[in-house]
Amino acid sequence: MPQLCVHTRLIDEVWEWKIQRILQIVREMGAETIVEFFPWAYFEDSPGNLDWQRADRILRHADNQGLRVIARMGLVPAWARESTGSQSPNTLNTLPHEVWDDFAPFVAAFAARYQDKVKHLIVWNEPNLAFEWGHAALSPDEYVELLRVTHNAVRQSSPHSVLLAAGPAPTLEPVGSPHGINDLLWMEEFFAAGAANWIDGLALHSYGFAEGPEAPPARDRLNFRRLELQREVAQRHSDEEMALFLTETGWNDDPHHEQAVSPARRIRYTLAALEFAGRQWPLLENLCFWALRYPTPTMNWRDGYTLITPEFLAKPIYYAIQNLARGQENGAALWLPPPVAPS
């Protein structure tokens, strides 16, 4: 079975005790790895002025809990977004070409500082979506060039770091859509542009939506096994088997979500997905659920992905995953009381 993993949102926590408790909860669930976001904008508020305090405390507590960390890098500081004086839309994901040589050294500095605690680095997020690419024209070629620049910087500072391409968002957007590019088409162009030269593996996103984990994949359907189609693209373009990390997956049980499932079905699908991946995907290194917890309620369907509430109340799905993980390890399923926040 791939290593159990969960996406956390620790970077926006104000109180350190919450970071500590969340990581204890991750360990108690049976996960061995977390994916955490380390935004460039949070660490370099002016050129060359790096403040690592937020990352230091997260990684200190993750190390104390014995957890591996996959770091996702992105989010552009204001000074970098505005450096060109461009008239184009300016969002937190706007990354002008002129500052690629600032972003890459930031990733390299992070890799060097935490090379004993963080081995895997994801460059950017879902670059096939207009929103995630700062509403600039989507271009697999440009993303590959960003990977090249970042790869060269990281190799100089931390040669043993593992650089992962960001998972494209699973989407069926038609050709010419202003919102995004179909993930399979994106990956074809991505590898055709020479991506395999600049990465050590792939971080993939493959959600279950309304179907169970064993529903067969198809180019015109979005489901858990879409990962198999994504992997086929990588295999056709790579001389060697590419390391795969499923860094976002799961089912949503909020009734306002267009493709929600019931809480009970979500549990069944989630446990079946872990077992299916263990049987059918031996090369998958991590299976990471989105998401453990948000610091505050989103007050919309996104809350339907979480495993515990902002108030640290564990949902039944948390215990179901815990029981499966503990049962495989100890030969018996355990039911533990919910985690309680310090008073």
C-alpha cells in the first residue's frame, strides 16, 4: 500500500499549539507524510529579505512527530507581481517572466535550508488552470521552462532534493476554454516540451467525484482512476518509470457540492481506494487526501473534503482511515476518542 498521506494547511495557523496538535492528529491517524504549502509571498516580503520563522516551526513539529513533508512552492509576493508594471490582471498566482530568476533562488534556498527535513518539492500547483497561472495565457512550454530554471537553481544548493512537477487539475475543459486545459492534453504537451529532463517525479491530482474507486477510467470521465491515464502519458514520454505521488485525492460529502456523495459512501469509497491502490498501483509512493482541516470554515462545499473540523472534532471518516491504518499495522481495528484541543 502507498504511504498514507494527508494535505495540511498549517501555514495559516496563528497559534503554534495548533500546529503541534494537528501534526499529532496526523500521526495518530496513521499517516506518515503530509503535503504542506510554503508560499513564497510569506517568506520574502522584499527582494532578498527572507524570514523562515513560519517554516521553521512547522518543520520542527513535523520532525518531532516523525512525519515526512512534501513541500508545495508557489504564491507570488506583491513586489514580484508588480515588478514589470504589466497591465495584465494581477493575482497571487501572477508570476512574470522577469521574476523567475527570483522565484528559483527562493525554492533553492528553501531546499538547502531544510534538506534534512524536506526531500520532495512541488513547483507550483495545477498549472493547467487559468486561475492558478495568474490568468495569463496557459502554456505547458512556459511551465517546463519554469521547471528548468528552478531545477538548475535547486541542483546547485541541494543536489539530493527531489523535484516534482505540479499535478494538473483533472478537468474536461474543451479546447479553447478560457478556464483551463484538459489535464491529459496538458500532459502530452508538457512532456513533448521536454519536461522529463527537469523533474524527478510527478505530483498528480485525481479525485473520485461521484464514482467509486474501481470505476474504470475513460478520457471523457473524471474519477479516481484517471491517474492511470495520466501515468500512461508519462510512460510514453519517459525512458524510465516516473515516480508518482498522488498528492490530492478524495471524495466530498457536502450536499451543496455538485458531485457529492453521502458521508457513509465517502467512507466506503475512501477505504476501498486505499486498498485498490495497494493492489493495483505498486509504483505509487504516496496517496494524500485533501484535506485534513482548514484553519477556519470556508462556509461552502470545500468543507466537505476535510477529515476534522476547525474546532478539532474528528469526523467519522477520520476514524475509519485510522482504523484501517491501525488494523493493518497491529492486526486489529481500534476506535479512539476524538482529539481534544487544549483549553
